Amino acid sequence: MAAGGGPDRRGVVWRIGAYFILFFALSVVGQIAVSLLPRQSLSWGGLLVTSAAALAAGWIVLMRMDGRSPGALGFPLSRSAFGETLQGLVAGALLIAAVAVLVLIVGGATFIPDEGTLSGYLSTLIGTFAFFALAAACEELLFRGYVFQALVESVGPWPTIVLTSAVFAVMHAGNPNVDLLALTNIFLAGVLLALAYLRTRSLWFATALHLGWNWTMSTLLDFPVSGLIYDTPLYSAVESGPDWWTGGAFGFEAGLAATLVLVGGCVWIYRTEWLQVSQHMRSLEPLVDNRAEMKKF
């Protein structure tokens, strides 16, 4: 903190630098450890290492340089964590379901029977839920974790939202069948998730919203997620409408239907009274609360 209690804008460079040094060092150590495991244990190894390194680096810098407890990062073990997670799952699922309704009512997709068994279907539901939960936590720690929060404290919420959402979109630029509308929608998804964190100060909520969106789209609806296909047994979704509306081979996230829902979702999350910061999180004094503009969230 600077003299007078305001955020230390000069110190943020050193704090973020320290975070990245720790993150990369922990990632290297973790990758070396994972490389020693049996080959069948490596499938999720990189994702686990990245998530653990981002979480540990954020905790260490928060404690050593910011004088906060680890929970201030956004994953506190509190009674409100379960409710925030459930709220996020429901919100994410409803948002992508709204996209599906817009696509289906104009005949933009159909469902046809596919091979598989009930046990295989249930196994897929559980397996993809676990995978997307880890992937969502990893991306939230990287894009709405310590660096995001330190930038909000230093330069304010809106410049930080625009910058990190642009980086979030660029990181998906190499996905299969990506196009300009897909990148625009991923940018909007970054805005949505940033607002989800800022309205609650909870990475439980933001991660669950991310998970609910991806898992519902990929497994329950059997559509590609950001160009990546995760096949669900028993039925298949077949896109049959114009790609500019449905998203085509990239999935809903490359279609105008998703654009409409994402814009509406951003407005809803920013304005709704349904979302609140828990008293426990307030007591932890997350970094973003040092910024005067955050009183509007």
C-alpha cells in the first residue's frame, strides 16, 4: 500500500514480476516431477501442474508481498463456497442453454441417435465434468487470478477487463476452425468471467460458471467447445444451420447466437442483485477492494 492507504501502482510491476518468476519456477519443478510418473498418469499432468503453480504462486505473493491470507485470492474454504459453486454451475448451464435454444428454434441443429451404452454415458458425464472443472480452474487462476486482481488494484477494473479478455481470446487463436467471430465471442466470454469474479470476488463462482458453460455444451449437448470435440455416447448433435448463427465446426462460440447471449449475460451479471460478495470474502480484503471504483461492483 502507498502512503495514505491507496494502491501502490509502482509496486504492482514488482509483485506481478515476482508472481511470474514463482509461477514459471514451480511449473518447471512440477513438469519434472510429472515426467517421472508412469506414462498412463501423464494425461492431465500438465493441466494439474499449471493449476497448482498458478495457485501456489498467487498464494505466496499474496502472503509475502500483500499481507493477505491465501483465501483472498478467491478460493477460500468457507460456508459460502458451496453456494457460490452451485450458483456458478447453474448460471453457466443456463447461459449456454439459451444459446442452444436460439440455435434450435430456427432449425440450426438436430439430435440423432448414436452408439453407446448408459454406463458409457454416465462415465462420460463424470469424466468430462472432472476434466472441465480442472481446465476451468486453471484458466480462471491464470486470467482472473493474482495478475488480474493486482492489475485491477493498480489501473482499475475496465482497462484490466479489456486487456485480460483480449489475451484470453488470443490464447484460443490456434484452436481448430477459429475465425474472427469466434475470437470476438471468446473476448466477450472473458468479459463475462471477469465480471463474474468482480461481482462476487469469488473464483469458486467464476470457475463454476466457466465449467457449467463448457460441460453443458460439450457433454450434455454434444457440441464442440472452442473447436474441440468431446464425443458423448447415445446421441449426437448435428449442426445444420448457417455457420454465422450456429458457430459451425468451432461450436456455439463462433456463432451470432452466442454473441447475443454473451452480451446479455455480461449486462445481467453486472447489474443483477442476485450476486453479492460474501461477508467472509469481504473480511479477507481481496486486492481489488483497494480500488475506489470497485464500490460500484
